[in-house]
Amino acid sequence: MSHDSPKKLTTLDATLMTMGGIIGIGIFFNPQQGAAAVPHTAGFLSLWVFGGLIALCAAFTFAELGAALPKTGGWFVFLREGFGRYPAFLFAWVVLLVVSTGATAAVAGFCAAQFSTAFPGVVGEEGVLAPRVFAALLLVTVTAVALSGVKRAALVQNACMLVKLLALAALVLCGFVFLGDDRATPEPVAEDAGAPGVQGSFVAAWLSALLPTFFAYGGWQMVAYIAPEVRDPVRTIPRAIVLGVVGVVIVYTLSNLSFVLVLGVDGLARDPSFATTIAAGAFGERGARVLAAAMAVSALGWVIVNVVAAPWLYVAMAREGLFFESVGRVHPRRGVPVIALVVQCAIALAYLFATLEFLVNATVFVEWFFHGLVALALIRLRRTRSDIPWAYSSPLFPLAPSVYAFAAVLITGNTLWTGDWQVRGWGLAIVAAGTAAYALWRGASRSSATA
């Protein structure tokens, strides 16, 4: 298939997919967590500025690697080339078992809940469908769309992306209408609110608030997973990743500034449903229902990106001889990994009905270990692999991957040191299970090669 095939993704498709993989539901809730941890205006806003800078550093890192190694699996390939098969397998294992599947189920559940608020006669206790049934149908439907082809799924995601951008723009404008009508008075924030007791308390709170902030910014890697499905990936991948992340940083900065202007940091910290509060305050109950519908669409767009992109990780793992061979097969006509998509959907459905969402929280810090590893992989490959065509170079290299790696160390180290022991324990147990699985697959692969 030629690089300009109409079935492949354009720069616009890839850019919107990057943005869609980042903007999901986090921006509607995570600001409250950040404000609760750091109830100080400057401290709270610094979380989002710092998160944006790290996201840009990550974007430059993946842009370089994506242009140099535009292969199926993206992140898996980068880790394999940088440090070998074991860390690459371990990463794909965590994504398949928890990160992508569990998060997709959780976001599908959120979509159902928001749809119930927007259209109470359809979903909910008094509706035709129960929320979990609706979420399950959503996962199956999105998987079916993905099975029809990457381009078709991308077009649906593009429409969702447009809706969520309009929703966030409306929310920002609602905030100013809300403020202008004097229906909300930002509550004063005490100067020492962010530092109760000693300065160390503020630093600890600020570090703990980084995790939900980074979670809201995460997702810049998705397009790299499906690089062969993008037109002229050497040029398109870096453009799409950098432009997409820059767009998200702008959107998030304006959104959080609006939230603080309207509610104040104290008000934001005390209101988990702050987005609904702003919409309802500006336009009444109808505004709240419209916002719920928009959040449902935003969640749907995120689910589409993850369902479409993540299976290519499992394809790469299978082609490396580290997973079932059938998972690596791609449909000859539609060009999609059928078995990988079905396996992913089955695991996500298990999360939905077995209520295993706690595992997602347990592996967020584990995923950040691999963020640091991929940053170090770029630095190492740039120094040792002159055979790789480095088509794109980030400004002031190696500044971007170095800052990205530092942030990963900050997140994983702080979680291991201060996090809940059950969360840490489950995360480390999943890694240990992945290590055992790798030994089994490696042994089976060697036995097959010998035979």
C-alpha cells in the first residue's frame, strides 16, 4: 500500500488523535484533586505549567523516536531497541493487563454515567439500559468500528475531538459568564494555605498532586503505536505529536485559569463536580445536561483512540515471539489486528463487570517507570546507533529527554516512598507477574526456534 493511500491517516487525523488520546475526562476532574492537594493559586497553576512542560518534553522525545523508528508498536519498539526485549515485553504486558484495558473500561463507565445524566430516560436505574450494560455495548461498538479500519475509526474520533474542544471552550466562556453575572464569588485563598506547618509539607503535597496532573496530560504516545497506518510517518509523526501536545497545553492552561478565576482555588478544591457547577450556574439545569453530554462524547473519543491504537503494541509483542502468534496477524483487506482487538475488548469487559478499577490506580506509577526508560532509550540510541536515520531532532537535545526522565524519577520515587502500600504492592505484583510471563514466553520461543 502506498504512503498516500486514502485509507491511511493524514497529519490532521494524527494530530487530532494525539489530542484525543490526551483530552479525555481528566481535565473535568483532576483540577479538583490538584487544588485540594495544593490550595494556593500560584502553586496550583504551577502544577499545570510544569505538567505542560513535561508533556512537551515527552512530545519531543516521542517525535524523535517516532520519526527514526516508524514501526508497529511504537513505544514497544523504542524500548526493545534501547534496552532489549525484557523491558519492552514488560511494558506491553502492563498496558494489556491493566493500563489500557482497565482505563478504557473505567472511561466507558464514566461515559455511561454522563449519558445517564444527559438522557436519564435511556441509561440509569430508571432508564432502558443499566449503566454497565451501556458501557459494555459502547466497548463492543467501538471495537467493531476499529475492526472496520483505522481510517474510519479516526473519522469518528475527529468528530468527538471537535465536540470536546467546543465543550471546553464553552466551559471557559461559561466561567466568565458565571463570573460576570456575579453568581459565584471566588473564595479567598489564605497565603499560607499551600504550606500548612512547614515548607516541606507544601513540597510533599505538590509532588503528590503531580500524578493526577500528569495523568490528565498523558496520551501523547498513541500515534506512535500505529505509525505504519500514517501517511509519510517520518514527517507526519513528529508534527502530529508536537502540534497535538502544544494544542492540549494551551487548552488546559486556559481551562484551569478560568476555573480559578470563577471558583477560586478553595472553591475548586471543595467541589469535585466543579465543571457541572460552572455550567449549571451559567445556564441552569439545561447547561449541566449539555455539559454531561459533551463529557460523554469526550470520554467516547478517548476510548476510540485507546481501542484503535493500543492493540498494535500486542501485535509487536506477538511478532517478537513473546505472545500468541495469532495476535500478531493483521486482516489482509482491512489492515487491522483482529485478534488483538478482540482480546483487548474481552479484558476490558472483564474489568467492567469484575470491578477491578483499583488495579489501574496501582499501575499508574509503574507506567511512569517506562516513561523514564523510553527517555533514556532515546539518549542511548542517539549516542550508540549511527545506523538509525535520525530524521528529527528536538531543540537543545538532550534537554527534552533528560527533563522527561527526571519527571519520571520524581513520580515513581515519590509514589514508592509515600504512596499507599496496597497501591504499591499491587503495582509491583503485576510487574512480578510480567517477569514470570516473560520467562515463560522466552522459553517457549526458544523451544519453538530449536524445533
